Amino acid sequence: MQTDKRTLLLPPCKINIGLNVVARRADGYHDLETVFYPVPLRDNLEFKISDDDTAPYTLATGGVPVAGDASDNLVVKVYMSLKKEFDLPPLDIYLYKHIPMGAGLGGGSSDAAIMMTGLNETFELGMSEAEMEQRMASFGADCAFFVKCRPAYATGIGDRLQPISLSLKGKHIVLVKPDVFVSTKEAYAQVVPKPADYPLIDAIAQPVTEWRRLVVNDFEASVFPNHPELAAIKQTLYDMGAQYAAMSGSGSTIFGLFDRPVPEAAEVFDKHFVFVKQFVK
């Protein structure tokens, strides 16, 4: 057990490849189907045992501003939930955010899940991946995905995960996040739940060049009319030669998949947050 050293973790983000709102549930939530795919845009999350045992934790943040009290941060909530059960020591926690907030990229969910896997390994808590997935589901619908962080077909409210063999290795991804906030309420406002015209699990088995025709994010229909700049970004990515472009989750990040390097993206979208990377696995 390494308890005297600083533990460094690198929580990634994800994109949604397709997102179909299939049905409205009796509990007010919606049944979805989507594909979660990990993206190597990462936050920095560190913790070490505190020298001060008068408080259960300290939390320092940097990078993209994090709103709210420390006690509301999912990283802290995960730690406190495990501390009650496993009697963890007081920690100094540092979170440096690279992943934009409210972007449809799952940054907060990833921070939380990676905190749990990091605590589990560092303090030898003995939780299996399945147990951690079950625990993380209570913190948010997409939290469980980040425990294994491997491509998955998700159903239910996004919490039922089925591993898939999809690989974008060699593709180049461009993430574009404008200064636009899309609320979940707004995203659902114009969506009419219905089964997908073409099953997503079958669609993503086709070549990426076919996804433009087959893979749909239902939220685009309700979000784009209110935020035409998002539709413009998507079209620009296609004009640049993207094989597929779409909004991730309920927005407001738009991503494009290319079969070539895209060095011009930073200049084309110079007023927005931009991330460009080649998938290596």
C-alpha cells in the first residue's frame, strides 16, 4: 500500500456516438441508447494523505473554473462515501480541469469514477470493477462507464453498459466547445421519444463514412434551432473533410472524426475551445 506518496490520476473524457431517446419512463427519466467512446483529453487529479487530521479533506482546483462548494464536488462525494465504509485517512486533493464543464464530455463523471478506482488501488480496498460500476451508477448516469473506460453500448438511462469492439485507432478527433450552455431541460424540450430508425448497435458496425447517414443524436433537433452556432460548427467540420461529425450528449461540444491530421482546426475555431488528437488505440 502506497500511502506516503502522491497519487496522480488522469481522468479522460468521452464522446457519445449516436444518442437515441427511445422512451419516456414512469419515473420521469428517459430510456436512451448511445455509444460511449473514451477520448484522451484528460484532467489531472492528485491526492495524498494529509498532514492535518483536523479536517477529512482539502480540495484545491485549477484550470477550468469549478463552481460550487467543495462538498458538492463529485470527487469529494466519492471519497466521503468510501471514507464512511473503509475509514480512509484525511486527504489533500488537487483537481486541475482541462475538460470543459457542461460540454457533454462527462468530465465530472470521469473525475468521480477515476477517484474511486484510484482510492481502490492506492488503499487496497478490494472492490471489483463490477462493484465499482454499481457504486458509481448512483453518482450519475454515465459515471459507471469511466470505471473501465472502454467503448460501450449504453442503454437504460445510460447506466447499462455492454462492451463493444469498436475501435477508432488511427482516426483523428477534433472537439470544438463554444461558449454555449445547453441545459438538460432544454435538450429534452423538443425530443419525441421513439425507437431509432436504424438500430445504433448495427449502425456503428458500419464504416465511419456511413455514420453520417445512419448515426443520429436526437438532441440536435431540439438544441440546434436555439443555438445555430452549434449547427454551423458541425457543418464546418464536414466542410473540412470530417468523415463524421455530431454533438456529444446534450452538448455543447461538437466533434468531428477525420482520417487525416487536422492542424488547421485551432485557427478555424479560434474563438472556441479546441482539442485535436489521434486515437492510438
